[in-house]
Amino acid sequence: MLTVTQLTKVYNKQAAVHDISFDLAGGEVVGLLGPNGAGKSTTMKCIVGLIRKTAGEITIGGHDHLSVEAKRLFSYIPETPYVYDLLTIWEHMQFIAQAYGVKDWKPKALELLELYELDDKQKKLGRDLSKGMRQKVSICCALLPDPQLLFFDEPMIGLDPKAIKNTKNLFKNLKEQGKTILVSTHLIEGIESIADRILIMKDGQIIGNDTIANLRLQAETGSGLSLEDLFLELTKDE
Amino acid sequence: MNEFRLLLKKDFLIFVNNLLLIFRNPLRLIPYGIAVGYFVFMYSKGIAGSEQVTSQVNMDAAGEVDVTQQNIIGGLTLVALIFFIFQLYRATKNNITFFKMADVNLLFPAPVKPENILIYYMARSILPALGGSLFFLVYSGGQLANEFSVDFVGAMFLLLGFTLYFFLIFPLRFLIYTLHTRFGILEQLRVGVLVLGVLLSSLILIPGFMAPVFWEGMFAWITSPWFNLFPVVGWSRGMMSYFLEGNWILSSTYLLLYGITYYAVVKLVIQYSGHYYEDVLEATQNNEDRLEKAKGTKEVTEDAYSLNAKKQLALPEFGLGAKALYWRNYVQSSRQDLHPLIGLYTSGMAVLGIVLAGLGHFDWFSHQVLYFYLLFLIFFYFMAGIGRANIGDLKKPWFILIPASWSSKLWNMIKLDLLQTLIFGLLLIVPSVLIGDYNFWLILLFPLGLIFAYVIGLGVNLIPQVGLDEGWDRILIKPLMIGGIVVFGIVPTLFFSGLLFGVTGKFVFGLGAAVLGLGFLAAILTHVTLDILKRLEFKEL
């Protein structure tokens, strides 16, 4: 579904992402972990086309990631949930439905708003929403086109405990539906239970890429490390 | 997928929601009502008096060079040129954006064509320029209604002249940045803009030096008709010349030039911008931050315009308690400018004053130019004082937490500003007085005026901010409070100052009265500020 080959992104002569390659098969849920400044967000922004790649190749569903065909296949939930100040929640849904060409979108939109307890706030303007609510709108907007591939950039930040639980459940549901998901996060325990594979980044490079079972095995057979301990071990400074 | 239809629909919904917001809170209409009332009044007054004015035109002066008119047109052209060149130069530093962060998050990843989005937003950016120009036209029309008669075609050319001038700057800036990201020719573009700036400066300096009196000749070239051919600035002036000359063919030709240029710019931008999302990301984020700061939902940072941000410092401590605030400001200022006490920008302003004094000494400029400059600087420091209340220590929790008296905290918070102001004032006024043979009392009065204006500005903003709670209190009482300070403090001061200047004809007396009045006002406001400061509370942003 997603293939990243030798991706490099250089800012001011410094490589934020350096020659990384990985792929995501259809229906796979992959967690992208790493300390601050590891290059997770840059990688994700390169993939969704918000920033240019300096080198490398990215394809989504066999199409170049910048093509309109590729964009029909994925949704992106950004780290900071900006919404239009003067559009209501419902109008955001309407806007996304048009942008992605979603037919008969209203029942789906209602269902999503209900799930995220936004159904009674449909007429609220974007500017009147708290950060957590904007995050929920952002997630609803991403799910409305029913994409095959979802990119979540730190999706839990700003959400209340109930919304976090809902999002975890949502990941499970999406996984059951065969969706492919790449989640960048700091919250290891949030991803541990649902991710099939973990990519660990540090200093712009991938230093760990394995199934969660193998990592767990490695953790248990090693010195009894948990996934969190293993993550800290892998990303610690020399 | 029709991107234009999608975006039009989105903007229509935003427009409708904006209207609904206004109707939900009709008090927002009050300023508009006052503006409409004002325009109606000025127009009706203007129409009544328009007939008498036409007969007062001095026909004897026809054929002579009207220096006053030349200087007015030249001055306006110069301002437009400076703004234009500055905008082009800024394009070599950072990009502009037509987008919001919501577009970045929701629209950019969507299956839409980037070039169509860009075309739509670029065309839409004419709306603010058009709105601003329309407001300006209606405003100046109200002012000038009894001086000139403006017909519909004249009004349209005026409107288009202003609108297209402001409008075209943004696509041009976008193009410059695009060419830079595409071909990496930043240095060449920057040098090009600088060379253009030097050439245009020569167009003012050379005729000025050639004329018997500098200020009578300096605008001779840029006010001549051939300068109308200069892109953007000249075209707008040429288009608006319908107002004076009534030649619609000429004005339409300039309009056509604008049309062709816009078409070419859009074509070039689309051809070279490619996948431009990254180019606008930073500017969009910055705009969003600025908007949030203006709304008060985000703290105003102090790192803007930092010249020396990465400077390594090893300053000793200045003392305990509130002195830490002074130390912090000192460190901050060391990173913000080349020297914590004497900055680059302020040195530039001081040099400008000294140059004006020198030119006045050689009769190239009237002495009054320096006087105006000094008054402008006093106003500038008043505004700086207003701005100081919004940033820095007051918004940080440790201003409240530091175990020291409030007066000591306030003093240490503004101590560096006052020192900088004093040094700047002396740097400017001492050489100016010596070079230009001005009154020696200015050496005392001008720095004091700057300091008092700064303290008043600080108090004017700080008192309502701390003393009044959020909500209607603040919205309704703040203007009343500021109005009171202006009406009962600043206006009488300016009145007596102007009166003294009018009677004696000496600037130093006028400034003396102003400084005395401002000093009283500053003392009262400082007292109130100290009294109210203990009510300061930290607002979680």
C-alpha cells in the first residue's frame, strides 16, 4: 500500500530524514516511534506531500504520492488540529465530502460525530472549539472519505481519556476493516496493543523495524525488557 | 473535481457565517454605523461647498512648476516606491502565503490540483486590497468632496489604481520566492532588488543636488510623466492621473499593462512553483501564530526581529530578587540587537535625525523637518510603551512569583527600556543640536519627552489590562479610560504646547510645555499602575 524508498529530507544542509526505506502492506498497522526531533513528523509530512522530499521515492497504492490518484487513497490527521474558524463542524464534513467526492456522506458523518460526541455541536463554529474538539473534528474529517490508508501524527495529544479510548477502539475497527495505518506517537502503550509492527526512528534514520511480536520476544529473551525499555535502549545516546 | 466550485462554496459558507456572527452581536455594527454617518456628513458638506471652490482656482499660476503639488505627488510616489521595494526585498527573505493552516491540514492532502488551489487563492487575494482601497477611497472622497469633483470613471480608476498596486505585490513576491526555490538564485534576486533601490534613490538625490534648494528639486524626476511607466507604482499613478487629466485612454492603457503583467506572473508562478506546499508552510504557520497572538490566545514572543539570536553570553548576575528581571531583559536585548543598550535600529533612527539636522543647517531642509521627526519619535515611543504591556515579563508567571515588591518589579521590568530610551535620545539630540544650532534646552527636553511618552503608553495599556476583568468591562470601559486620558491629559497638553509654539514661534517652548504636561500625566499613570499592579494575575494561554 505504501512504499518509501531511500527517502531523504534536508533542511539547511542538515538531514532531518536520511535515506530511510520501509513499506506498509495493506491492512497493516504500524507505529512510528522515536524521541523528539527524530524525524517522525517530517517523514509523515513528506509522505502526504506537505513538504518536498530531497531524494527518494514514495508510492501509495502504486501511484506517486503527489498524484491525485494517490491522494484519493489516504487521509492525514495532523499533529496540530487547525480547522476553519468560520465553518461549523457540519460544514467541515460537507467540505471534506466535496473535496474527496464522497457520495451520500451525511449518515457516515452523523455516525462519526456521534462516536466523537460532536453530534450536538454540529452548528458550532471552528473558532469556538477547544483544542481537543478540533482534534476530534480533524479525525472525523479524515475518516469521512473512508480512505484505505491513514496517517495519524500524534493523534492522542489533546484528547480526553474517553476520546483516547475511542481512538484506540477506532484503530481496532479500522484494522478489522483492513485499513492500513501509520501512527506516529510518543505514547508507546497506546500503540503497543494494536500495532503489527513498530518503526523506531532516531536522528532521521530508522534504527528498528520489526513486528511487535519479534520486538516483544527480543525484549523478553533479552534482559526482560518491556517495549518501552527496549525503545529507550534503542534510542539512548551513545 | 472542480476545485473552484469547492473553494467558492467554502468561502460562501464562511461569508454567511460571518454575517450571522455580526447579526448575533449587533454591537459590532456600531463602528460601521459611525463610519457611514461620518462619510454621509462629509459628502453632504462637500457637495454643498463644491461650487464655491471651483471659482477659486488660480489661473495665473498655470504653466509654472507648482513645488507644493510636485512635493505632494513626489512624497506619495516615494512612499509607494519604498513600500514596493521593501516588499520585493522581503520576498527574498521569506515567502508570503495565501492560505490558512486549515487549508494545509484539510485541503492540501485532499485529491485536488495544487495549481488550481493556487490560482483561486491568488485571485481571491484581490478582495482585501479591494476592500482596503474602497474604504480609503470613500474616506478620502469624504475628505476631498469639497475640493474636487470626482465622477464615476475617475472614482473607478482611483479605486483600481490603489487596489492593483496592493494586489500585484503579493503575486510578485510569490513569484520571486518561487524562482528562488526553483533555481536557487536568492543572492542574484536580492542584489537586483538592492540595485533597483539604489537607482531609485539616485532619481531623488541627483535632481535634489542639481537644484538650488534640495527639497525643491528632489522630486523633479519621479514626478515627471515618464515615471508613470515605472512598473506597478508608476502604472497606478498613471491610472489615477485620470483624476487630474481626464484622459481615459491613457488610464485604460495602464490598466491593460496591469492585466498583462498579472497574467504573466500567474503563468510563471504556475510553471515554476511545482509542488509549492512546503514553500507556504512556514509563512502560513507564522500568519496563524500572528493571528492567535492578535486574538490574545497565544503569547507574543520577543524573538521577532532578533539580530543576534545565537549569541553566546556569560553575563554576571545583577543582583537578587526583582533585579533578575532586569538581568533577563539585558540578556534578551543582547540577543535581540547588536548591543543591549544601543541597538542597530535605534542607531539608524538617531543617524537619520542627525542627517536631518545637518541638512537643515545647510538649508537643504527646513528646520521643521527635524521638529516633526522629533515629535514623531515621541509618538513612536508612546506606541512602544503600549506594546510593552503585551509582551515579556508581565505575561510570565515569575513576574508574580518573584519575592520582591511590585514597585521594584515594575522598575526592573522597564529599567532597560528607560536606559535605552535615554541613551537613544541623547545620541540623537546632542549632535543634532550642535550641528544644526538648535536650542540647547532640546538636549534636556527631548529625552525626557521620549521617556514620559513611553511611560504613558505603558500605563495606558497596562492599567485597563490589569485593572479590568475580561468581558464587557474591558470592552466598554477600556476605550472610555483611554479616551479620558487622551481628552483630559494628552489633548490639553498638546493644546497648550501648540498654543505656546503658535504665540512664540519657538519649537523649544512648545516642546517644553508638552514635556511638562506629559511628565504630569506620566507621574499620575505610574502611581495608578503601581497601585493596580498587585492585582495582576497570570492568564493561562
